[in-house]
Amino acid sequence: MPTFTVREAAALLGVSDDTVRRWADAGRLPTTALPSGRLAVDGADLARLAGEIAAAAPPPAGARVVQESARNRFTGLVTRVVRDTVMAQVELQAGPHRVVSLMSREAADELGLEPGVLAVAAVKSTNVVVEIPEAP
């Protein structure tokens, strides 16, 4: 399972590093120590918290779209994967946004999509393509 540093977790959740540390200290987000001594967050735990935060967030009041692009990309964490023999449904939590993609099971398997995996949803019209970003 992938792990993320406090800084990476904070960026994915849209909060400060200090907020992630406070959540860890309060027991809201489990962490482990890396060999370097830095704290790390398990991807599945981060995905769980991202889902909780998104579920609790109210929709923006009076928000209206003034511009849009056909090349929308959402970086987030996979929170759920449902596979059958042919297809897979993949849910991605990108900040407050939940993105759902339907793809072949083969594609989901090849990408290694599981809860806690960092992924990018590229949205073009009605198609959602899930990508795995290059590791830093």
C-alpha cells in the first residue's frame, strides 16, 4: 500500500501540514515513522479521511461556473474499486470532489487501482480516464 508524507497528505486534502499533524496527534489520522524519522500516512487511511471530509463539506453556496475547460484533471486518492468479470467502477476523492470512472477490469488491474492509490482523473466530455502520476 502506498504511503504519503505529511506534506503530500496535506496537499491532497487541501489543508496545511500543521493540520495533518494535529489530526495525527488527535488520533484522527494514523501515522507511522519512516526510517528517516519523518511521519507517513497510509494511503487507505488517507483515502478514508478524504471521504469523511468530503461527505461533511457543504456545497458552495451560490457557486456558478463562469469558465470551463474540456481538459479537467483531478488529482486524488482512490477510495473504492468495484470489479466484476469485465468492468470496474473506480471512485476517486479529489479534495471535495468525488469522481467516478467506469473502465474495463483489465485497465483497473493494470493500473493497480486500489483504495489509497494516488491517481489523476482526466475528464473530457462524458469520459473519465484515470492515470497514475509519475512518482517524485
